[in-house]
Amino acid sequence: MQKIKSLMARQGLKSPQESMADLSPVENLRIPSKEELRELRQQPIDPQAEQEIIDSIGEVYFSNDSFDMVQHELEKLPPELNLQELEEYRDKLKRQQAAVSKRVADLILEKQPSYVKELERVTALQTNLQLAAVICTNARRQLNVAKAGFTEASLGLLANQRRRQLLTGLLKSLRTIKTLQRTDVRLSEMLEEEDYPGAIQLCLECQKAASTFKHYSCISELNSKLQDTLEQIEEQLDVALSKTCKHFDVLHYTKVQMAYTLLGKTQTAMDQLHMHFTQAIHNTVFQVVLGYVELCAGNADTKFQKMQYKDLCTHITLDSYIPCLTDLCKALWEVMLSYHRTMQWHEEKDKQETTPTPDEPLAAKSDELTVDRSYVKKKLEHGLSRIWQDVQLKVKSYILGTDMSNFKYDDFIVVLDVISRLMQVGEEFCGSKSEVLQESIKRQSVNYFKNYHRARLEELRMFLENETWELCPVKSNFNIAQLHEFKFMGQCRSPSMSPSRQAASSSYAAREELSLFQQFLQDGNPFEMHIEQKEEETEDVLASNGYESDELEKSVYQEYDSDSDVPEELKQDYVDEQTGDAPLKSVSRETIRSKRKSDYCLNKANAPILTNTTLNVIRLVGKYMQMMNILKPIAFDVIHCVSQLFDYYLYAVYTFFGRNDMYESSGLGLISSRLRTTLNRIQESLIDMDPVGENVGVHGPTEDRKEKVPSPHLSQLVVLTNSETLYGLAQRVVATESLAFLAEQFESLQSHLDAMMPAAKKPFLQQFYSQTVSTASELRKPIYWIVAAKAIDYEQMLLMMAGVKWDIREIMSQHNIYVDVLLKEFEQFNKRLGEVSRQVRIPLPVSNVLWEHCIRLANRTLVEGYANVKKCSNEGRALMQLDFQQFLMKLEKLTDLRPIPDKEFVETYIKAYYLTENDMEQFIKNHREYSMKQLANLVNVCLGSHINKKARQKLLAAIDDIDRPKR
């Protein structure tokens, strides 16, 4: 059977078809098809025949499994092969194979049920054997457990358990004792780690444990030792609390507060905290000032450390004053910021504690917490004002410890700025107005400003005495806002920004909405900006070579009969010289041409006329206003000094160019009563008229003399006697119009000054503007009157008129020669005006005043000449009218001034010749503008024609009555 299996296995390696495939191609031709094979297998075989076929198989095939049947069959082949024999032999082998396969299959089918049944019995037996093995194993284990549990271990286990319990209790006690003995080491480590709550908690637990094991002799002294350790912890805790005064750290402060809470000393901690803050302020300022004093003193042997803080402040040098002040404020800011953050911490803690939690504390404990919170809150709120008061007193001692009267202006502004920022800190810190700081800085400011202003007035006098009154070339769009001193006016400036820091960015403006404590809560310092170096900025206000462009420079020298010299804006709209505004409607070209001729605009059309001294005064005003803006308590003192700058400039211009008693007595009202009052006030309050005043200064002048300034003297370089230059007209124009420009700038600043002025002092400012600033333009009359009086030879005209015969008997058709001479004088005057305008622009108001003065003087000279006539006929009076009409007709071609000034003054006097007695008497009473001599001469000339001697006496008596009140 085994051989059959192996044979089948070997044969099974290849199917019959595969085996046939191994044959040669020749043999393959004779291989039966599948159908033939199937028919062969399906053919019924006789069992006997089958047995015979099987018996015919050689024994060698059943020998062993290693038998190679293929090799055996090949060896049996004869040397000479016959295809038919081979096929017959192959068919025989196939029949043998088929018979064996069938017999095997039959045997398998026959034995199949027995095999299956036997296999089931084997499987059941295997399962039963495994179950039996498990039962045996469990039984043996149970037997072993029973043996160990009920015999050997019972009594031993009970004994060991008892011993174990005793040893466990002993070990626990020993460990506790060991922990208590090592507490000092752990406490030291925790204190080094600044874990104060943990150290206190550990110490309290150790005390409790020590009381539990007090029956052990080894820890009998531990209680007292732990108490000493607890006191030591409290001391270190106090030191840790003091550290929060300068550099507040949330984690550090939280640990300290938790530690005090464990000790039950929350209120005590708050009392100690305020003491530490007070001490921190004192130590901080002392160390800062001491550091600078020792640094500046060098190797001096003075023991500064033993000095009082107030005395120490007096040893600060001028060079180190500002850096020390800045560092002082920085250090104090750190202290105040720490206090602010401390308050924030407690506020947040209160919010957390008041939030309800699921586990509500006991009522008694809750009441205790409420009391503590209330005490802490009141203590902190009360401490705000106390701490700020300490800060103010320390800074006050520093401020008053040095005489700042000799500081540079920029340095003093920085000092004011730092103190102003500090006052802002105080305002945000506790809502204080910082009266102590304000009073101290006000004292220093008033003292400084008096000295500063006195020096500036002396400096202004020096400027004025060296001023040659030349035009300062500035751009036509020049505005005082372009000067650095006025930059602060164009920005929304908080008191904390210094003038040098005005270029603030939009980001700074956004930050400025936050309070200082919000801005610098985590890092930075509001006083950092004051130690930065101030960057020099450049101003772009001067025109190059006096002109803004080459084109303009070329155009200003064009003939002004053409249109090329008229700027485009003048071709379009006439710009008013007084206001700078353009009218709503365009004016005609004729108006522009007349405007051009009368304005003598041979230089920049709208460029401001000012001098270097004017710029200096404007800059001073800007600096004064900066000081006012930073420190409002001295606003009145500063504005008073600002008014003195203007007063002195006004008085100087008047003294240099307008004071001339001979012409002031002309009776034309050149100086109004308001201007006369203003000049007298300036002279009395500001001008030191004592000629020996400079020598008295050594002996200590009075306080009143200190505030006065000597009257300035005109520079010798300025010549006012040359007729070719119209008696210094260019200098007079520059001086007068620069004063008018200065007055305009003061007008533009009025609202700013008014906003800074205390309410009680505002009438002073209003009076200054109404009585002084507004009178600046009135100086044109007396100043240009002098030019007009000298520019034309009126005496020559009087002499020529005296030689004319007026008692003629026939009507004349030709005017007198003196009219032509006078007109030539005016033509020469017009020519010289044009020459002067090449040096400096002559504005329309100036040219109008000059022409008005000249024409008034000429007309009054005509009246005076007519009043000198001894004899005159009707024809003579007609000749006078002819002369005057000829003068007017030619004069109107020279000037566009309309109407001609004093035209009626001459015409009325000429026509008065024809008046009757009664009309003449009324004329004398109504026309007081004529002199007594002119009226008397009028009466005397009329004698004999239509007035008799009696009427003459009556009229002369009336004239005398009018003159009598004047005597």
C-alpha cells in the first residue's frame, strides 16, 4: 500500500497529458486524444481480467519507493526500435496503470467509512486526555495550597503579621523624626528658591508634628528651634517684600502675599509695604544724587555720604544737573510704577476672591477675608497721595538746590519738560495737581525768566544798535510757523512733549491716548526721551540771493510799462497788500497797472519786509511761548515780557526814524493821541532815561531800574541825511514795514496767548493789543513825514511865490513858473522812489503815505504863499486858481492817489477872498484849520475891495477871540 502511495505521488507530479508531452515529437503523433482515453477508462473491465493485468506487473515495481520506473523501462528497450511494438508495449503499460488506479480507488472507497469512524474515535480520545491533564493539574495545585495554608503557614503568618505591624508603625515614627531633624536644610533650600509659602507651610507642619511626637527625647528641643526658624523666615519675607518697591514682579509678589496670608499677617504686610516704599523713595533719590555728586567731585575728601539729601542737592554741577534730574525721575517712576502694579495685583485678586465658587468658605473665615480686603484697599488708596507727596518733596529739594538763572534756554526748557512730564505722572498716579512741584518750578522759572528776559532785552538793544535796516531775504510764503520755535503750535501737544521732540509721528499720537502707566507698564520709561541727543533741524525760510528763482529775479527789473513784470497772480486777481486776500472778482488791467505804478513793486511782489532783528524778536516770542506752554503758572510774567519785546522794538523804530520835534509841531496830527500815550507809557515803564544809569549799576540799581533798558542808538552805518536816497527811505521802509509785519504776527498769535493767559490777567493782553500792537502802522505817518518834508524844497517855492504879482488887472492864460518848479520837484521825487524800490519793495500803503504827505505839504505851502500876498485883485485870485488847477492836472499824472489830499484846503482858501462880511465871519469860525496869520491876511487883502475898515476890525477881533483860548 505504501508503495502504491509513493508511486501515485511520483506519478502525480505530472498529469498523463504532461507525461505525454515529454515524449519525442515522433511519438506525439500517435498519442490518443482525450476522447479516446475517456472511452478507454469508461470501457468496462472484467475483474478477472483486471486481476490478470495486475498480476502481469513485474515484482520490481513493488520493490521500494526509490525505484526509478522510467529508467527501468528505458533500459528494457531493444537496440532496434519498432514503432508498432513500442505502441503495443505502451498500451500494455497503460492498461496495467489503469488497472492499478482502479484497484486503488476501489480499495479507498471500500475502506472510507471505517477510516472516518476511526478518526473520530482518535479525536475524542485526544480531547479526553487533555481534559484529564487539566483536572490533574488543578487537583495537585489545590492539594499544595491546602497543605501550605492549613498546616505550615497558619501560625507563622499570624506571627509575622503582628511583627510587621509593629515595625511599620516604628518605621513611620522614625521617618517622621528623620524628616523633622532635616527640616532646617530643606527650609534653607526653599528660602534660597524664594518659596516662602512652601517654607512657612513646612515649618507650621513641622511644629504640629513635633507636638505629636514630643514624647521622644530626641525632638524635645525642636519646637523652640522651629519657632526661631519661623521668625527668621518672617525677616527674610520682609526683605523680599521690600524688593517689590523698585522692581515689581507678579510671581515674586504673589509668593510673598501667600506667605503673609499663611502667617495671618496680611494687614501687617501692608503696613510694612508702605514703610518700604517710603524708604525706597529716600534711598533711591539719595543714591542717584550721591552718584552724580561724587562723580563730579572727583577725588575730593568731602564726606558726601554723611550729608543730608537737601544739602547734597546743592553740590550738583550745572553740567550734570539735567542727566541727574532725568535719572532721578526715572528711578522715582520705577517706584511709582511698582506701587501702581501692586494696586493692580490687589484689585485683580479681589475680583477673583469675590467670584462665587462651588465650595463656599465658612462664614467666620469669609468675614475675616472681607475685613482684610477692606483694610488693604483703604491703605493702598491712602498711600497714593503719601507716596506722591514724598516724590514731590524730594524733587522740590533737588529743583531748589541749584540756581538755574544762568542755564541755557534749551537746557531750561528740558528741565521744565521733565518736571512737566513728572507732573503728568502725578496726575495719572493719584489725580494730584502737584502744587509743591508747581510752586518750586514756578519760583525757579520766574527767577530764570527775569534774568533771561533781561539778557534778551540787552541783546535786542545790541541788535538794534548794530542793525543797518537792510532787507532780510525770505521766501514770499514765509510764515512764522516755519520757524522751529513755533513748531509746537501746529501739533496737539501734551505737556509731556519737549519742544525738541515735536516731530511726533502718528504712532506716537495713537500711543498718547493711553495713560503713561498703560504705555510703560511692562517696559520703557516716560523719561527716556529726554536723554536723547537733540537733532539739529534746518529751516528753509530764506530765499537764495534774495530771490526765489532766476526767472523772478529777471522779471523784477523789467520796464513796468510792459506786462512782463506783473506776476501771474496779479494778472488774474489783485492781491491786497494789507490782508493778502484776493477779491472775489478780477480787476481790470488798468487797475493792475495803476496798482503796479503806485506800489513800486520792482522786487518780489508779496515777500514780507523784515530784518534780522525782526526774525530775532519773532524767535524770542516763540521761545517765550514754549516756556508758557510748558509752565502755565508763569504765563502772565512771560506774556508781559513778550509785550516788552514788541514795545522796545516799536520804541526803537520811532526813536530812530520818527522822532523830530520840528515836524511834529506841524499841526497835521501825525501822531495820534493813542500812539502818543503808548510811546509815553513805553518810555516811562521800559526805557532807562538816566544818562549815568550804566555807572550806577555797580552800586546796585533798584529793582525798578533792573527792569529798564537804555534807549537804543541808531547805527552810524545808517545815513538818513542823503537826499539821493530820499533821506534813508529804504531803511525807513524796512524798519517801518518790519514793525508792521511784526504786529501782524502778534495779531496771529493773539488767540494762542489769550488761551494761555490767566482769566484775571486777560484785560492786560486785550489792552496791549488794542493800544500798542494796533498802533504799529500809525508810525508810518511821522516816519515818512520826515522824508516828505525834506524831499521837496518847499522854501524855494515860497520865495518864488513871493516874487509873483497878484494885483493884476487882466485874466492870465499862463500859469506861474513856480508851479513848473514844484512839479519838477515831484517828478524828481517820483524818480527817486523808483530807484529806492530797486533796493526794497515799497508797499502801496507806504507809497500812498509818502505821496499824501508830499501833496499835503505842497498844498499847505501854497496856502502859506497865498497868505503872504499883500495885495491881490480878482484877476490875481483867478491866477491862483489857474496855478493850482495846473498843479493838480500834472500831479494826477504822477500819482494814482485819489482824491488829492488837501485839495479843498487850497480851493476853499482861494475862494474865501470873494466872501462878504457876514460870510467871512462865519468862515473864520468854521475853518480853524487855517492859522491866525492866514486868516488875518485874508481879511487884510480883502480890505478895500468888498470889506471896509470897520468890518476889518470886527473880523480881526473874531480871529483874536479864536486864538485867545490857545494862549
